[in-house]
Amino acid sequence: MNQCMTRQADAILAALPELLIDLIKYQLINNVIGTYEELRDYFIRCGLSRAQADRAVEYRDDYLCGVHWGRETPIRTGGAQRYNPKTGRVDTA
């Protein structure tokens, strides 16, 4: 999906309770073994609708390729932060 390019919060997921957004973030960043289908099914068991779970799984690549501190995440703000080796700084993508 690469929502990072839009710089907007996800309309379907950003309104979820913080605990669920944190769970999604944790799983998308750390669960590198589970398939997309396994992640979707896990999210549904945790209380997401099928549409929400499908949308969450679309963010997997965005969460794996970026560094996300606090609320600056693809779901919450459409953004991520990346290390820029040329400047030695962390930039908002």
C-alpha cells in the first residue's frame, strides 16, 4: 500500500483504541515468520473486523522498512522516520 507517501492517517485504522494500534504495530514490525493470512486471522481474533485486519496487513512492508517512534507511524500519521546516511540525521519520510 505504501501509505507513507500520502502523509495522512488511515481512516479505517487510526480511530482504533491505542492498545489495538500498538498491537498491530508490534506484530507488523516483529512478526516476520507469520504469513499475511496468519497475521490477518490473528488481528481478527484480537477484535478487528475483517476489513480492518486486511487493511492492517497491507501496512506490513511500511512497518518493516521504517523506524517508528511514538505516534509517528504509517497508520496514525501516514509517515515514518528514516535514517539519512548523507546527513547523519533521522528524517521524516
